[in-house]
Amino acid sequence: MRAADVVRLAWKNVAQSRRGAALAALSVAIGVAAVTALTAAGNTAREKITALLAGFGMNGIVVFAGDSEGLTAEAGERLVRGVSGVSGWLPFEMWPAYFDSGRSASAPCLIVGTGSEASEELGLSLCAGRMFTDGECAAGKRVCVVDRTLSEGAYGYAPGDGRTLTLAAEGGRYDFEVVGVCSSVGDSLKRLTGIDVPPLIFIPWTALGYGEDTSLDQVVLRLDGDAESGRVAQEVEEAVRASVPNGRLFQVEDMNVYSGGFSGVLDTLTLLLSATAAISLAVAALGVANAMLSAVAERRSEIGVCKALGATAADVCGLFLTEALLTAAAGGLI
């Protein structure tokens, strides 16, 4: 029997048993949809969590000052110039504080002192206004970007610039102009960890400096896309110990180690979800196989006619397998 004859007969038989073929195809469609949906959900969760961790320097290298004199902007620039694989740096400091908007009572918050590149480096999505500039960082201007949760709680909506916040931090009270509103980082962290995180307020890292004191508690280093983080971390540590006073008190952390651990857990979760969904696909395959066995039992006379006309056992087997393939393909396309 020619292949074209097998396909034509199989298509005719599938068309004649439309109800059974439709149910078999629908079961395959459901199985394929379950695998696709759960695998996509796992991959999407991994991408979102990876992006969130990257927003806190979890995909780079962090240099902590420890109890020494502190890091400086010059130290960050030296590391960018002197260590291959480091493409940029970002100052990063954090202080617990209280804020007063003039409309609501004082409430706790976290102040993040950083640079103007924070919107790109930390993945901040601006809802209104703008990010502070390099010039404002250099001048230590008291401007800030608040997250949406804080803005809506303080003002009742997400304003643009021109509003003022009073921050109580570092032993004093300081008025900051709100120049922008970003998406809420604290809400994302709460969904990830289950821990309530106070609202975040981003300010120029020099805004709370005193006199000539422009030291930093930590510096986040951005890596080139193809840089091997372990090697770069070792070279950064050697450079810090060689060039920074009291360098032995500094600590260098390769944050990719931690984000890699998260990725491993998420990969396992995605695999488990896919395996669970694959059970539906296996059940669908068994359904198609059962439909074909029932068809064999119901079409004994047709099989006999085919064999009387010279069809071999292989031809008959190929006919039923082609029908199963057409049914499964239809379900997959659906």
C-alpha cells in the first residue's frame, strides 16, 4: 500500500469518526496546554525573581567597607579601571529612618543612598517625575525618589515632582524635594520573602554626607556580560587589599553565588511543574491509544477486506498509527 493511500484512508477514517477523534484531540490539546502553561509560569517566575534580585545587586559583586574608614568614589573608579570584567560601579548605602510628608504622621522607611544610574542598575521603573542627576549627586542636593506605596500613602495618589518630605535620619531632620516616584520595591520583596519591608526612599549618596566625609559603606560592581564572576571577585578582593587602607577589613561578596542558588531552586520548581503537567499529556496519549484499540475491535471487517485486497499486517498497522498521528497532531495544533 502506497504512503499516499495510507494517509488518504487515515484522513477519511478520522473524518468519519469525528466525535471520537475530536475528544481524543481535545485531550491531547489539554495535556499540551498544561505542560506549556506550567512551564511558562515557572520560567516567568524565575525571570521576575532574577530581575528583582538583580535590582539589589544580586547579579554583581559587592564590596563592603566593614569597620574601616569606608570606601570612596575614587576607590570605585579604580576598581573599574583596574579589574578586567568590571564595567561600572554604583554607590549603595542604606539607613533606617522616619519620614514626615506633612499630611500623615511620621512613619518608618529605608533610605537608599545611591547614584543617578540606579534607575538602570537597580531596575527602578519610574511612574512619575524623574531620577536625580549626576550634578545633583555631585552637589549633594537633597532630592529623592520615593516608591509608589509611600507616595500613595502619604499623598493619596502618585504625584510628580515638587512635593517635600522630611526625613529623620543620622541624628537630624532634613527636607527633601520629591522629584520622582518609582514602582514599589518593598511590595515585590514582600511577595518574594513574606516579610514586611518599609517603604524605600532613594536619595543621592552624598546628600547626608558631612563636610568632607563622602565615604561609602558598600559599592556594587557591574560585570561585563561574559565575565566569570568568581575570577572577577578574586581580582577585586586582591585590588581592594592592595590599594585601600585597612583593606583586610573589607569584605568582597560575589552575589551571583546567592542568585545562582535561587535559580537552582526555581529550576527545580519549574521541572516539577512540568513533570506534573506531563502527567496530563501522558493520560491524553493513553486516551488516543485506547481510541485506536477500540477502533481496531470495531473495524474487523474493514481490516479483513484490506487484507483480502493484498494489504499486509504492516500496512494495516501503519494505517491505524497514521490515524493516531493525525489526531494527536490536531490536538497539538489546537
